Amino acid sequence: MTTTATTTPVRRRPARRRLLLALGALLILLIGYSVVAIARPTVLHTELEIDATPDQVWTVLTDREHYPDWNPFIISSTGELKAGTTITNVLRDTNGKDTEFTPELLAVEPGRELRWIGKIGFGGVFDGEHAFRIEPLPNGRSKLVQEEVFRGVAVPFTAGMLRDTIEPQFHAMNQAIATRAEQS
């Protein structure tokens, strides 16, 4: 009598299926994380009342040629101040580290607002929309608001660093603008 051995075919499809499901779940998690990271920005917000008119504050803010003389945060800024153009800024954080970036100007409204957006990589990785707003107050005074809204998938990993090394520089720059504007 002859016996024939029968072999059960090896089924690899369940393993492949589990792998595809795992990769799909990972992709969904990454997409979800990205949406949340972009939708929930990190905001740095500072403001200071100044004993100077909005025009005096604007004059100091836009006197970029003299930034190296007085500005502890933006130590250099070049390029035409016109909405839609790109400027080049060099920032100094509280650790003394300089960073150059080239934001696009979104708003240039004399005596009221200077706003730009800077991006690292393509949009959605690390975007920062920075604004200086000058609001008139009674008796020829002004309120200077400096704010940046950070969005992108890399932002949650840097939020603490931004608060520790950048936000104090906003305060320092606001105070330097106030001192200079009040002396003019």
C-alpha cells in the first residue's frame, strides 16, 4: 500500500493582511496627529502699553536699519516692506543662537500692523505667522501687541522651547521699542 503525504499549503495571506491593517492603522494615526497638530496652534502673545503715538511706535518698528543698535530679538531685517514680498530676518533667541529666515509679508499697514508668515519646509511642517499690531490708546499712547501663531506637525515637539527661548525675546523687543519710541 502506498501512502501519499498531503501537505497543507502555507497560507501567508493572513500575515500580509495583518501587516496591511497595521500599516493602515498607523497611517490613520499619523493623519489624525497631523490634523490635530495643525488645527491646535501654539500661540505666543505679548503686549505692552507705550507712552508714544502709534506713528512713533511704527517709526521705531520699521527702522530696521538700526535694529542691530537696539533690538535684542530681530537683530537684522532687510527687504522691502510691502505686502507680498519676502524679507530676510535674523533672530536671536535667549541662548544667543541666531536663526535666519525669509518670511513673506502678509500685511504692512503703517501705524497699525506688520505681519508675515515664515515656513520651515513645505507648508504644514512648521509655520509661524508673526504679527505686530499697534492700537491707539487715549492721551497719545499706544498698545503694542506682538504675537506669533505656530502651526504644523513639528510644532508640538518645540512648544516648550518656543516658550522658553522665543517668548522672552518678544517681551525684550517690546520693551526696547517702548524705550526708543518714548524717547522720540
